[in-house]
Amino acid sequence: MSWPRVIEPMLATPGEIPTTPGWAYEFKWDGVRTVAYTDGRGGIRLMSRNDLDVTPSYPELNVVADLIGHRRVVLDGEIVTFDRHGVSSFSSLQRRMHVVDPSPTLVSSTPVVFGVFDVLYLDEPLIGRPWSERRAVLDGLGIDEQPVLVAPYFETDPDAVMTTARERGLEGVVSKRVDGTYHPGRRSPVWRKTPFIQTTEVVVVGWKPGGGRRAGTIGSLTLGAYDDQDRLIYCGGVGTGFTDDMLAELLALLTPLETDRSPLAEPIPTADRRGVRWVRPKVVGEVVFRSVTPDGRLRHPAWRGLRPDRRPHEARIPRP
């Protein structure tokens, strides 16, 4: 049997949680979007949002193919790690995201779960069917056991769902039209995400050396993102949110990328430019921020981690 064809993941549109009939609600996990493919012969492929094969990084998920059995299936979901309170932890997942061949010790100390929320193929394409039918197929697969977690959903009382998600320290809620079909590679209004914190992807365009306890490493990063004309625009700097391990990894990644000139489309303020070591725009990360200024600068950003599952051009300037 051959592999099912590649299906790009559908994306959600940001917005307030809908309260009209015809929606289902899921808790939003803080992980790495992943589409899993099984060939019906015990083989599995895990593909990231930017079409990277991440199967070797998560060997404990090979058993998903055994749970599926002799069926060719495409599952949409997220690879996540959970803390002791049952909350998905992106910071813990960082320890696994960049390791191609993890040791048994790392797999044991930082186990991952494949959180599944959609099925796109079951021996035939399902993307043209409404969410309600796809969800019934997913529930019928009988795969809700470690290391798979099938996302719970709710079809009533969205305010209570939001309250529960907030009280549990979750990232937010994703709402889905029950009659909505699946639109590969598109950001569709039939899925709506309502996060409790604002995050965005950014491109690292430079860094400034640190001082004091950060002497010899990175003090802050200079950030950019792409505008509607695909120009790389300055969106500020970030100097908080780093662990020592993050700084060491960033320094190792950025040093070979150093260049003499800014990759940004426009000059940045002199004070912000002073001391910057420019780099080629290859490294994508994620920051949490409070708001965006009218000129596109992030206010009070803090670093969350690298996003190897994102392409640089996916980092877009958030709207104020």
C-alpha cells in the first residue's frame, strides 16, 4: 500500500469565541502542529507544519501505527508535553523539538503525547466532509490511549468552556463549525482560535552581546516579521524569557549566520541599531507580548522559544 497524499494543515482565524448555535469547542494545546500519516503496514510519518519529517525526533509515537492497524490514515493534531498538573508545556517541549535522535533518558524524562483533533483520511479522503462526520470517524478509531490523546470537545456553553480553560491554565479555546469542511493550507473562518495570551512568530535578524551575568553570550535579540508586501520589517527587540540553555543554543545557531548588513527592508532607530550583530533571517522564534504599537513594534515581548516548525515568511507583523 502507498502512503496517503500530503495534506497541509488547516489554520484557525483569531477572534472572540462564537456563541451562536452550530459550533463545537476544544481546549487549545500549546504544542507543535503535526500531521501523522500511516501506510497500513506499520509505518508512520510525522510531518510538521512546514513539511519537515520529524518522525525520528519522537520515537515513542511509532506505536500510533500499531493503534491504527491495517488502515491508511491521516491524523491532524499537536505534539505536546504535559506538566504534573496536566497542562501542556511548550517550554518542556523545547527540550525535544531540536533533537533528531533522542536518547532513552530524554524520551523518559520528557515524554510527548500526540494530541489528535481531526482525521483527514481513512482509506479515502475525508476533508470534504463536515467536521461533525470527521469527528465521529475519529471517535470510532478507538485510539484514545497512551501516547495518543483524542481532544475532548463541547457543543454547549462556550462561556463555561472558556472559564474552565482559563482556570486550568490552558492556552485558550478553538471553536469549530460543526458543518465546516477542511481547507488544507488555509486560515479558515470555520475554525476560530481564542487565546488567553498573545503570541506571535518572529524572525531573528540580529543580536546584541550581553553584560554582567550574560557576558560572553546574548543580551537581547533584534526581531523582524514580514508585512503584506513580503518585506522584512523591524518589530522590536527581546531581552527576557531566556534560560541559559536557550541562550547557548541561540548563540550556536546565530554565530554562523552573521552578516555585515541588516536584512531588514528599512533602517531602524539609531539607538536600537547600536551594537547589533546582524544575521541572515533564517531562525524563527516565538514571543509573548502585551500589544502592538501603531508602527508595528511589539510591546513588552518575552521569548518563548525557537520554532523550527515555522518558515521565516510565516512570521507576520501582528495587527495593532
